[in-house]
Amino acid sequence: MSKPQYEPYETHEPYESYQPYQPYGHGASVQRAETVAYGVYEDTYRPAYEAQACLVTEPAPPRRTASRPATAVPAPEAPAAAAVTAADAVAAAADGRAGRRRRARRPERPETAVRRLLPQALVVAVLAGGTTAFVAKDKAVELNVDGRPRTLHTFADDVTELLAEEDVPVGAHDVVVPAPGVPLASGDEVAVHYGRPLRLTLDGQRQEVWTTAHTVQEALEQMGVRAEGAYLSTSRSRRIGRAGLALDVRTERAVTIMADGRARTIRTNAATVREAVTQAGITLHGQDTTSVPPGSFPRDGQTVTVLRITGAKEVREEAIPFEVRRRDDPSLLRGTVVVEQAGQPGLRRVTYHQRIVNGVRQEPRREKSEVVRDPRPQLVKVGTKPHPPSVRGTGHLDWKGLAVCESGGRPDAVDSSGTYGGLYQFDTRTWHSLGGLGRPQDAPAEEQTYRAKKLYVRKGAAPWPHCGGRLHG
């Protein structure tokens, strides 16, 4: 903007024509100075802040990128006019005010004008310096929060201040690039990638991992999971939200199936051994099974054998042993044992399963058992009465020879008719008459000899017509 054209000094009255100032009332005329008509001069007054705005800042430094190039921020266009210096702004402001307040007076001396303009120039210089510092602190950066970029201006000194200024929280599983605390410069890009929990079941093994991936495919690539030929419980393109996702992955494995004398190796992503066997074209019938649990997870390189099983049930009857219960009886001589109630074994019916695995008969397996008849215990009385003294008049006889002749020396001997028993072949009636209990063959040998001596005192050797002669040798 050009300065106003002032009239030459010669158009005004000479210096000598001016009268000293006199206050009103002392004869001074207030109309002596020439009056300038309104609108003759152009108003060129401009405030200092407008002059300062005409300053052109230095061009921005080159942009820096963090994880990927940031969106370019266009710089403000430079004004077409030439740059206005601080001195020009001060001069324009001073000339504008002078034009509006021009009076018919003598011009100022140069040194006076400099002293008057110096404070104004200092103010303009301070304002210009503050603006330069203000522009230098301002930075144009790109903030990419979880895949959503935006360009913004900030006064933050580093990444931590920027995130706090923009209210972007980060957690232990989140990734920030550049790292928090790294200084910022204009043109930088800051990326925040939020972590997402992934409840992953990989080949039967359950675990929880964190990923910054946005899709299932990206997560698999981050974890290095071989997805070719794998089974996925959801689409590869499915997005993973901040709340996470449950994902079941079964990679492709090589499994060998042995069945019917033939080996088949297949590649499968089956969840169970049973599924792998079916994929190999093998059918399980009846009791057929596999060498590993059919519901287990097939491992890479595993060999599974199919077991062809046939068999039938077999029922067997088994005896249940009876219990022998003994009790002391003081009425019987010591060593005497009398069976008061004969025992009877019980009966048990047992069902066995006989298996033949791949043509080999296995040990029968007991499946169930039921009692058909309970056993009956055997009751036995045991004598505790002391033995009487030897029968008088019988000690010199050969009782051993008699016993050998009658029964072969066996206390439990019984004749073929079942009438006579014991060492000396007593009949039951005779035995009871001598004080014996039960059957003679059930009594101890000592008691049988004692009863035989009593019988000899009563009747001599007559009760043993064939062997009685042995008593005397």
C-alpha cells in the first residue's frame, strides 16, 4: 500500500508567521491555521496486528513417517504481495495516523520522529517474534487409531502427550508406533493398534492369546499358524472386535490307519480318531474299536490300528465256600471235635465275555455275577473237658494192633455199608452207650481208644470177633 502524498511544505505559511500559543480569552484567534477539507487525503492507518499478519512464516520442515506414510497436509498459500517488514508496518501505521490528523504546523525533525517511532517498532518486533514461536510449536501430524487415520495440529512434544491430549487410552496389550515418549515433529505419523483377546483352540490345545490383527486371516499370519488345508470354526475374513473372538483351528496332519492287514496314510484335519478312520474309508462294525480312544485327537505322524472284535457271552456256575464256626464245649473231652451242623457250599452264577481280537482269543472278561444259593455255615463243637485216667486193666493190651486190623489205623475210616466207623469200627448205638457224641469217626483217635477200653471192660474182646486176638499180641 503506497504512502499518502502530502502537500509540499511551501503551501503552508512560513514558520515565522505562526504566533505563540495563547489560551482562550487572551485575544488569540483559533482560526489562524489552514483547515484541510474532509476527504482530500486517503486514510492509510493500519493497526499493528494487521501489519504483523502480513509477515510470512518460514516453510515447514520435511515430513517424517512412523509406520507408513502420513497423509500430506497442504501448507497455507503465501500471499502474492511482497513480504512486509516490521519497519514498513510501523511506517505505514505512522503515516496513516498522520494523514488523518494533519494540521498546519511545521514538520518534525528526523531525530524526533525516530524517538517517537522506536517504542512502536519494538512492540511490533515482539509480536512478530511471538508469532514465529507460536508457529514453530504447532505440528501437523497424522494419528491412526486402530486403522482410522486423521490429520491434526498439536502442540504436544512427544507421543505420550499427544495420546493424552487426544484422550486415546492404551493398555498393556496395545501397540503404539512410535513408542510412547518419542519426540514429535511436524509430518510424523503415530499409530495405535489395540490388542484383542483370542480364545484359540489349536489342534486340541486351548489357550488365550492377544493380537492386534483386525481379521482372522491376519491373526493366523501373526501367530504363524499354517492355515493351508486347516479347519477354521469361522470365516478367515471375519473381523475381530475389541471384545475378542473364540477360534477353533485344526491344521492338516498326516495319520496312518492300519486295518485288515493294510496301511492307509491320509492327510486330515479331523477332530477325532473316529473321523480320521472314516475319512480313510474304513467302517467300524459292532464291537470294533481302535488302538487309541476313538474320541481322542489325531496327532501328526500318528499310527492308529483298527481292532476287529468278535465274541460271545459264557455263563458259569461257581461254588461259594461255606464258613466253619467253632465253639468250645466243656462236656466233651479235650481234643474232641463234633460237627453239630454240616456246612453246605453256596452257588454263584457268573457271566463272562469271551473276545477274539483280530483273530486272537483273549482272556475271558467277567461281566456280571449273581448268587443263586447262599452257603450254609458248618457248626463245630470243640471239647474242653480233661481226659479221665486210663481204664484199669487195659494198659497192657495192644490197642494199636487192634486198630490196624479193624480200620488200617485210620480214625475216620468207615466200612462200605456205612454202619461202622473209626479206629475200632464202632456202630453209632454202641458209641453213644459209651458216652460218645456224634459219629465215632469224627472223634479224635485218643477218645476212640478210650471208648474202646471201656467197651473191653464191659464185654472183653467179643465186640471184635475177627481182630480181638490182636489185643494179646
